[in-house]
Amino acid sequence: MTHDEFNDFCSTLPATTYVMQWRGSHVWKVGGKVFAIGNLGKNNQPTYTFKVSEQNFVFLTAHSGYQPAPYFASRGMKWIQAHDCSKDTFEALTYYLTQSHRIVSSGLTKIKQQQLGIARK
């Protein structure tokens, strides 16, 4: 997944906003809360960071191409960084980005969810 593909995909998720911050990172938010970050890792390869469930955190940390996200995971948060972003991982990354959006947006207040048009029944 390239940064363009990452940005294109994240822009399709409901009520998202984009900002470039933290030394050129592509940061995607829902309701003002970060759900995905794209930046460059070792050897200028793209990396993508996203929030995951407890179960997916355990699952992904055991697989190559993923690691606990620097900064976030060291503070006890369940965030993963994908650093193997080949074409073969595109479908998996879109799944985890969608789940990250869902996790973060479900943590917003009900009023905020309604204002954004993403309230769940």
C-alpha cells in the first residue's frame, strides 16, 4: 500500500479528516481522534499505524510485518504498526484501518457520533 492508496482509502471512511503533522506524517482522524497514521520507516518504506482490539493486538504482534506501534504501545495502548506494506497486504490493511475507524468512532460521545452522522443503533 502506498501513501496515496492509504490516503485514498481512509478518505472513503465516514466523517474522516486529514492533517499532515508530526514531521510529515499522514494523520487521519474521526471526530478529532486519530485512527490511522502513515509515515516512512526504515529505508524510507511506508509504515501504517492503527488502533486494534486486544485480540488483534496479540494476533498481529505474533506475525511478521507487524509490531507494537512505537510510542503508542509503549504507553499501554493497543496500536500496531504495519511495516510490510506490499501488494499482498492491501486487503488486510484496509480491514484493520476500517476496524480502527470503528473502534475510535465508537469511543466518541453519542452526541458527537450523531453530529458526524455515524451514530450506531
